[in-house]
Amino acid sequence: MMRYIQTFFIFLLLFLNLIGCKQQEEQIGDYLEAFSHVDAHSLLSPLRFVNIAHRGGSGYAPEHTIFAYEIGEQLNSDYIEIDLQMTKDGHLVAMHDSDVSRTTNGVGKVKDYTLEELKQLDAGSWFYDKHPHYFQAEFIGATVPTLEEIFNTFGQHANYYIETKTPEMYPDMVHTLIETLESYGFTDPVLPDGKIIIQSFSKDSLLEIHKLAPDIPLIQLLKLDKKAKLSKNELDKIKTYATGIGINYKALTKNMVHDILQAGLLIHPYTVNDKKDMERLLNWGVDGMFTDYPDRLNEVINNKHHK
């Protein structure tokens, strides 16, 4: 498929050259060059849009529990997203916050709990207050899963989008993560590109991962407001170690999406739950989105294809 698309662009470039559309010619040439190295069937291809289940299907089940991940898979998301924290005794666990109080009946920092202590907490009952219409009795008593439990449950048929949260709090996090990925065969070069993606706001964490496992695609998360701009120099620096960029969708502009794509980087905004926002971002050309409602995003994608 990529060969045919490249051929189309080549003929288009020739046509534009003949009629003198120099600016359009240069822009299309830049796009073609930026993505010419990517397999069209890869999860990392700009021709492949990815639906990322944010903390699992977290609109329908308590985030970062096996229940949420199962629902995300059932709703045909492309990725399970896993935020990582680390226990006092060195286990990687799925939790967004470094403090347990928002999503469990406990208090205090994850790093101050052993895994055995963390497993005593109820990570499901809180969901009733947030989403009573979707609450199920089986959520009561849900436990905080380890990364190994997640891999054991979903295996290599699932794709994983992993974030190293507050890695500066956990000096051994990156090494433990890479060792875990290796032990489950997720660094095997025969696996499809993009089977594992790792993201972080911490550039240092991503550079450490890039040094230990250079073939794992990385996403640089950025905290930007609507007035922020990304210069070509900034994008070029990110491209030296990362495959793409993750930004809050509210900070994105159409021109920013264009600049990121033209730099040869993927763009995966978060966290998009409204259909109108999904439609707008699709029209701007983003490569994927994080959403609490993967079924909602799939519906928008299908409607767009049938228009």
C-alpha cells in the first residue's frame, strides 16, 4: 500500500511542478520523505490511526484495573495504556497517581507500600461515585495490578502503551521495566513495530530507555498551553530519540499538528471523550487519540469513513 501511495505522490509532485505550485510541491515532498521509512501496516505508520484505551476503558470501569483493561480490549481499542508506579519493594504497578487516595480506600504514596500492603486496598469501589450508571458489584474489592499480572492476563496479542510516571521518584523504574519487557519477550525484534510504546513527560527517562532498548518507540509527552508553539529545532531534537509527541488535545492547533507531522513525528493527543473534538482532531490529521471511551471513538471513525 505504501508503494502505491508513494507513486501517487510522485505523480502529484510532477504535476504540481508543471503548473508551478512550488509551495504545495515542497510540502508534499516533506511529508513523503518524513514517512518513507515506515511500513504502511505498522502500528507506527501515519496511515494507521490508533485508538488508545486511556487507563483501560476507564469510562466504564475503575481505571487501571484488570476490569478496565478487559473492557478496553472488548471495545476494540488498539492499545492498553498503563501508567506505572513502583512499590516499596520494587514491583511495578498500574496507577496514575503517585498517591493512592484518589482511586483506592488507602492513603499515602505508592512508594511507601509493599506490594502485599497495596494488594489489601480496594481499587474499585470509588468508581460508583464517579460513574454510578456503569458501576458493577464485581468492581468492589478490585486490586491494583502489577505489570506482570497485566502481561500474564493479556499476553502478546495485546498492544501496550506504557508511561513511566514520576520516574525521578523511582531510580530503578526504567531498569525494572526493561527487564520485565525482556522477560516477557516484548523486546524480541520479530514482534510487530509498536507492540510496545513507552511515553513519559521525563526526557531523561526516555533517553535512559533509548539507551537500554533503542528499538522501543518512545513518545515525548509535553505540557503546553494554547499559546505555546513548537519550533522546528525543538521538533528535530525530540526526533533524535522519540517517534512521536503526546499533548493535551486542548493545547493543539491545526498548524501545530501540521508542523509535528511534517517533522516526521506521530501525534497522539489526550484525553479526548467528546465526539466533536474527536471529529475535529481526525480532520486535522492526528495519528491516534487517548480516550476513556474507545467505542465512542470507533463510532466517530466509522462514521467518517462512510461519509
